[in-house]
Amino acid sequence: MTAANSSFYQVGGTLPGDSPAYVTRQADADLYAGLQASQFCYVLNSRQMGKSSLRVRVMQRLQAEGVACAAIDITAIGSQSPNLEQWYAGVARQILAGLGLTGQLPLRSWWKEREYLPPVDRLGALIEWLLGALPGKIAIFVDEIDSVLSLQFPIDDFFAFIRACYNLRVDRPEYERITFALFGVATPGELIRDKTRTPFNIGRAIEVAGFTAGEVAPLAAGLGPRGAEMLAEILEWTGGQPFLTQRVCRLVAAEIPPSPSE
């Protein structure tokens, strides 16, 4: 029989890629399929729904298949309030580091040499360089995208840049190899004001729903010999909300006495 194990569950934060408590949902298949098809995808939902954990899992799956992936954490750009120049440079730095290419491109001097270009155009030039440096598909994951709402400068150009990468596919087939996925809690209308420049009307929205009875079975492993039965009751109470389900499972597991053999 399986003993109860409260440490099996993680309450809050991003689950490690190998966590046995990760629950695979329809969103996993949808996001993976969208990015494999080089679609622009966005996962915009409320907090504590497992968006970042979803990003980690799908990113690892794509990397295992040879897709070059980089993750950008918008909250990590600038220790205080970055200006426009610093923000775009921070995005470029994270892309380059995520792809393991910092040794191949001296970003500081490369960026400074192109001061005649607006920062968003320098980011576009970096994408051009990446497409020449990497032969296969590239997926760029942008997490905590709602953090741009606190910036002290307009950010519509960034979203227009993503849209431009897709528009270029008509004349530049190599742009079929690069795609983006955005994760956050804001709505498309909050993120970009100019609807004529938005990438969201050409992208694929990925719905992240709560856990269903058919998906949540892995969580029974930490609830002891009556795990499946107890999990069904927990799911009924939490309605499948990911954070709440993990939390209640952990609380219940902590209250189950160890078996006599332990």
C-alpha cells in the first residue's frame, strides 16, 4: 500500500519539470500542438491556475524534440523601474541567455553599435541574428506578461513586434521557425491599446481550466491507500481549482497517520 506523503504536493509557485504532482490537462496538449505548428499562443488567466508550471512542462517537451527554447520573466527585467532602453535590452539578454548563446554574441557591444535603431528594432535585429545562428525551430516563452502594465512607458511596440514576426512569414519563410507564447493574468485589451497592431487577433488562446476527475489521478499517490477515494472528495470540494486542490491534498496527507509498518 502507498503511504500518505504531504511533501508530495507543492502549494504555490512553479512545479519542477519532474514533479510527480503535476497534473496534465487539455491545455498541455493545446499549447504543445500550437507551438509545434508555429502558432503564436497566449495563456491569459487568473493567478494560481498553473500557467508557469504549464510553461515549464511544454518547454521541456519541445526542447526534448530539438526546439530551441528561451523563457523571459518580465518581472526580472530591471531592479527598480527600467527605462525603455533598459527594458528591451533586458528582454534581449534573457532571450540570448535562455538559448545558450551569450558566448556567441557580445550583446553589450552589439546593442550599443545599433544605437541608431529604436530599441524594438534592435530586438528585431536580434531575431534576425538568431534565425541565422540556429537552424531549427525557436520558441520564446514570455512569463508574467501582465507586469508590463506597471511600466512607465508605452509597450504597444513590443506586441506589434511579435505581430510583425508573423507578418514577415509571407515574404521571409525563415520566420516560420520562430514563435512566441505569452503567459499572464491580463486580458489582451489591457495589454495593448492599439487594436490595429495587436498580435492577439492572429494568435491562439489556450484555455487553462481547473482539474477534472479524469486528469487529477496522479495526486492520489500522496494520500495513502484510500487515495483515489479521498481525492474524489477533495476535488468535489475544491471544484478542481489547482492551487486549492494541491493545498487541501497536502493538508489531508499531513493528517493521515503512518501505517504500522512505517
